[in-house]
Amino acid sequence: MAALDVQDFLEGWKLVVKHLENVEDADLILQQVVFGFWRIWKCRNDLVFKGVTTEPRVAVELWHRHVEEFRTASDTSEWGTGALGSDRWDRVRGGRRVGSGEGGVRHGDGIVVGERREEVGLLLWQKPLFGTLKLNCDAAWKKATGEGGVGWVLRDFAGLPLLARGMGGERFGDAIMAEAEAIRRGLESVVGSEVWAGSTCLVVESDSKGLINMLNKETTVDVKLEVYIQDIWRMTCVFPVVRFCFTPRQCNRDAHSIAAYVVKHGGRFGWDELGPEFLFNILAEDANVMVRL
């Protein structure tokens, strides 16, 4: 509030609200301001009463997550993109678009919500919301030989792995075909298991932005990928809600590590819960667990 040249918080808050009166998406900006203040207060209390110092990057990540969780819980059909790069969602009901976002598609009786995730400098894997599962998929491909492998990891809201799988020794025409196969195989693996029962939403993440845009119908589907994408869309009917999201490579290390492993060793691999050492440490770091192998 010092920047506003006021001593009283309420007076400063009124100035902020007045300043944003004619600003587009003012409500969204105010949401972020409120949660930002709350996060600062929490960090201050942790330091004063517990002697715990919160790293700035952690505080900002929590700030962003709380805004996202609030908007999800509010069940509002349209959110704009605010100062923190929060996601704009499309919700499609009965085949009719509601709101002004992009990328939402509906298949069968289930709602498939497309999300365009903007990179905001927080290169950390983010846990999904309660009741949501997150499937990270990636591929490794050798241009010289066409050989490739795919890997995927399914985790719950606590960041705990429910399954991790990979297939090597595959052949692909190019890298994006391998990326599409990773998502297709990952969804097949989830559908064929019972671990997703009771979940209200599945988030599918890939670091192939072009592929995610096609899956969200933001760009025209490449002819060579039609078979892959049709299979992927067909499998989304099993889940109440599916979101296809782009994620930076740094946030997709687990799936990439599996893909690189299966390319090197060939064959099919599957792990439940802990997994091998090379994967365990990445999963532990993503889940903010201090244990390492």
C-alpha cells in the first residue's frame, strides 16, 4: 500500500478497486490481488510464528494454484487470462459453446474441456486438483532411424503415481506421430485399468503444443495424425471430463525419462507406485517429497 501513498489498508483497497473500474477483466485481476495478499499474509505468519521461510518461487506457485482452484470451485463457464497467465477454459454443454474461449470439444455424453496453458515462468510440474488425475505423456524419436519409444505417467491430486508405462522399439515417420502415439497409448492404459474410477476429471499433458492444439480443435488435424487423434477422442467418452493441456518439457520430465529409457532398452515396461530409481526421484521432486533413492 506504500506505493499508493496511503497508510490505511481499506483506503488503499478502495483506490485499487476504483482504478480498475473500467479495466477489462477487472474482477479477475482483483481475484489475483486478493489471493496474492492472502499468500503474503500466510508467508508472514509462517516466518513470525513458525520460523519457516518460504521461497519466493514456491509462494508464487501457491498463489497461482489457489486462484485456479477458486475459479474451478466457483464453476464459472468463462475465465479470461489475467496477470498470472491463468487458464481460459471452454465448457461445452449439449454441443453448444458457452463463453468466448477456444478449444473446448464435446464427445458422446461426456464433456471434454480444452485448456490452453500459458507458460508463466514456473517450470514446475503442478499437482491436479482434488478428484482429478493427471496423465503426462511424451515420446523419444531418432530421426536417422525412425526408431522411437513412448512413455506416460498417471498421478493423483497428491502427486502420487498410480501407473507408469512405456513402449520401445516402435517406428514413426516423424516426432509428432510419436507424440500422438504416446497420448493414445497412455489413454489406453488408463482406460484398461481401474485406477481412474471415482475421478471427476482427467488432465492429459504433452509438451507437443501443435498436437495439443489439434486435440483441442484449435488447428486443423494433420492428415497423418487423423487415426491417432480419432482414437484419442473416442477414448475420452469414458471419462466425465478430459482436458488436453500443453506443458513445457521441464514439467514433463517423468514421461520423457520413461520414453528415453524404453528407446534405449526396447520392449514394454510397466511400474506401479514407486517405480525404478531414475523415475522415483523425479516423481518425488514433482510431489515435493524430500525422500530420494
